[in-house]
Amino acid sequence: MTLQPEDFWSYSEWLLRPDAFLQSALLQGIVLTILAVLIGLVVGYLLSASRNGPSEGFYSVARVIRDLFVTDLPGTSAARVYALARLAFKEAIRRRVLVVAGIFVVGLLFAGWYLNPNSEDPARLYISFVLTATNYLILLLALFISCFSIPADIQNKTLYTIVTKPVRATEIVLGRVLGFVAVGTCLLVPMGIASYVFVVRGLDHDHAGIEEIARQDDGTYVGKTTYDRNHSHTFRLFEDEAGNLEGVTDFARGHQHVISKAKGSEEYEIGPPIGALTARVPSYGKLYFLDRSGQQTDQGIDTGNEKGKGGYGSAGLERLIGRTSQARRIEFGYIEGGNLSAGILTFPNVTADRYQDGLPLQLNLRAYRAYKGDIERGLRGTVTLRNPETGAASNARAFEVDEYEVDEFLIPLTLDGNDGEKNRDLNVFEDLVTEDGRLQIEIRCLDRGQYLGLTQGDVFLKPRENSFAWNFTKAYISIWLQMVMVISFGVMFSTFLNGSVAMLLTLVCVLMGFSAEAIYDVRHHIDINKPMGGGPLESLIRIVKQDAMTTDLDVDNLTGKIVQGVDTVIVYSMDVIATSLPNLPKMVGTAEYTASGFDIFGSLLARHATTTLAYFLLAFFVSYFCLKTREIAA
């Protein structure tokens, strides 16, 4: 996956956005809350007025608001909330929700039959499977148990025995939500443990031994491991002063092994796979490009290869950066081979404390072939380290792009190069890094007429790695937050609708949340690019009339303006609704972080937790208002 800089914003930057406060999460949340409150009050008044008349309807709504802040919120009892939560928990257990855990375990038992054994990245495959399966099962469970509880109690009249007791509407809502969350948590914890064991054990293997080995003229040993899990490794062993042999294998299927042999022993010890389950903490640099003539530019060469497909063409820009960051410019583009075109990244905070053993550089570049060339060989590029102040630069290091894996290089701390006056050995921290810790890395393409594509998130240094187990846990915390959000919406809709309709509306909210980015892209595409075929209504007319997209709409001028106006209303209404709903792709995306081996930043998890809390509070107040105004008492 390609991570973008906004994915690593600090919590305060996301919340306040000092550079663009109008797009800050805080301001957007306040505006959406005010709109929701106003709409709720208007709808509540209309419903109350239809039953009691205009004046009495106004006083009924005012009494509900007064009761909320004067009596119900201050008088909410933790003991009563706990008692109601226990009842909701027992009710959900009686509905046999534990069968979800059984389905999940059965899925894990048979998953090995269907997961591709020849996958180039089995770790990604295993992690994606368990997180996706858990996500869907838990969200379906939350949808089911939250939407049918209150309507069933009202239909069976069991809720009457509660409302006649000294129990407040706030306690009923909180009790239901907490009880259902407790059920989901009791299922999510063992599912998470089982998933972790499944991933670790599924990837654990040891090659039975050494298939072949030969001593080289330089004193090293080159060999090959036996075939296991549909792959083998080549390796090179080095002999130390004590006569022991040790080395690491090449990367295969996203991992490698440490191989050692003690002096006097005939057995080679092959260690467990390393590098497959990682939680990389990337350090990004600021990117700019050089064009074909070597002049600085913010964007690279636009090949037109991926316009409109979410790639690096100009039409895909907004999709790359997301709707919440549209005001922030992001550099993107391609580097052409055989001329002065280059991508240059300036990395901050490059210090000896962070990179003691060298600079671990990781590349996730795209290759675009303008002509066929040698298809058995990847495109070639070079990496050059440069001091942005003195101009000292290392000699270019060539590499071959692997489009389907992250290329990783450990750049040594001493390099051949030029200090601006003469050729000599350069020390990274003394000669190539500035006093304030800045280092430039230059990427070029060697193959003439071919292109390498990159964004700011495609090239990064890796100062450290975090624990995979903790990163896996954070992915499950994100699933838990999604579950809380779905339960909150389900309880909210169930306070004024029957179970089936409440579940349908909750499902619509979830699907609209998943479609938020796509809806925003449609609106932005219509605003900026005026696409062929027009908006939804114009496209429907063209389908019925079988008109081509490239021709003008075959209607009169007035009708055309009406169609465009209706399309604008439809698209903007969908955009408002999608913006008002939780942006679930951002939350579900944490599974992609984990599967791709990236650490889920604490600030990102905090953003998800804040979003969940905000929607829970909104759902809580709507649920309270509906219960107070609904005539459920005998």
C-alpha cells in the first residue's frame, strides 16, 4: 500500500488544522452537530405538533430538552445503567450470538484449504483474511443485536415494566449500548487471539536442511535451502574468527532466515522466518521533482497512464489525498529515464541515534513501460545521497524495481562520493547530513524512455519497528471502534422504527460510509472536469435514449438546464450525507496498514476513537429524544 502524509498527521493537526481551519475535524464536527440538532428539533416539533397541535407540540419539545439537562443527565445512575446493561447482555446471549465465534473458528480451520499457497506475500494474505473476516462478522453481529432489541421489547410490552420503574431514558439507551458492546467485546477478544495464533503458526516454518552448498574463492559459502511451503532460499555464509559460519538467506515470500553452523558441527541451524510480520515506522521526506531539463517542479511527468483510475494522473489527485485534505497539495508523478528527470526527497531528523547501523531505505515505486523492452527484467533506477547545503553527494547506487514488493536497502554509513571538491569516502552523518539533520535522496530512472512513478509516501526511511503483536491488537481495537459505532446507530434507529427497518437504515448508513470517498470523487469530478455523460439523471436519459457520451444531450436548452440542476442537487445531497456519516474506509484501512507491515500510529487510532465518540454522543441524544417523545407507556 502507498501511505500518504496526511495518514500520519498528529492528532492536534487533524483536529485543528492550523493551515486550513475550515477543514479541521473539530469545525466540521461542530457544524454537523448543529445541523443534526436543528433537523432533529424541527422533525420532533412536526411530529409532536401533528399529535398535539402547534402550541402543545412546542411545549412538548421544550420539556424534553429541559428534562435532559435538568433531571435525566444529572440523575443518571451508574448502578441502573449497569443493571440494564446486564439484562441486554443476557438477552443477546439468549439469542445464541456465540455461534458467531463458532463460525469464525470453523472458517480458520478450513482457511488453509483456500488461501493461495503460492502467494508472493503470504503474511499479507493471512493477515488480510483474518482481519476482514473478523470485521464482517462483528459488524453483522452488531447490526443484528442492536436493531431488534428495543422494538422487540416494545412489541412484547416488556419495556413497560421498565419505564414504569424509576428508570430514565438516558439509562435505557446507555444500558443497551453498553450491554451490546460487552457482548461484542467478549466475542472479539477470543477471535483476536485465535487470529493471531492462526497467522503466526500459519507462517511459521523451517526448511528441513541445506540442499546444496559450495565454498567460494573468497572464503564464503554459497548454497540453497530445501524446498518448503512452495519456496526455497539461496544464502551466503561468512566465517568468523572462531570458525563459525553465519549468514542470512535472500528474501522469498516476504521473509528470510538466519543460517548458522558451529565449528566442528555437521548440522546447519535454520532459524524461523524473519521480516514477514513487521510493524514498520516510516520516516517521510518532502518531495519535489526535476523535469527533463533538470528544472525544479512540484509535479513529475504526467504520462496519462492512470488518469481517472486513482493513480498519478491529475484526475486521480483528490482520490490519493482524500476529501479531508483537499486543500493540502501533494506532489506526484513519473520520472523519465535517460534525461535529467528525477525525484528528490528531503528527509528531516536523520541522526546517528536513530540510524546507528545504516540507513534502511524502502521503495515502493511504480514502473510504467512506454515500450515493451526486456520484460524479464525490472526497470532500473539509481539512488544518490546528497547534502542539500554543501552539494556533497554519494555515487549513484543502482537497483532494479520490484513492482510487487517493497524494495529495501541498507545504505552503509560510509560511501564513495564527492565532497564538492574531490572524490573520497564520505561519512553519511559528517558529510551528507546537514547540521539540522536534513538529508536529500535522489531517485532516477536508468532505462531511456521508461518511467518510474512515485508519491511522497512511496519512499521512506525506517528508523525502527514496533511490535507486530501490539500492531495486530491496534487493528482489532479499530474493529472494536467500528462495532461501537454500528451499535450506536442500531440502537438509535430502533428507538423509533421496527427492527427490520432499523437494521436496513443502519446498513444503509454503513454502506454510505464505505462509499464516502467514491461519492466525494464523483462530486469533485463533476465540478472540475465536467465528465462525458454528465451526472446521474443525464446518464439515465442517455441510457434510455441510447445516446453516446461524447455527443451533446439531445434535449432543448431549458430541459438541459433542468437536468443539470437536478444532477447537481442529487450529487451534492449525496455528498452532504456521505460527509455526515463516518468515513469507514479510513477506519477499515487500518487492516491494510497491518497487512502491509506498517505500524498503526497512535494518533491515527486516537482520531478513530474521537470520531466514534462523537457519533456515539450524537446517536445517544437522538435515541433519548425519541424514547422521551414516543408514547410507549400504558
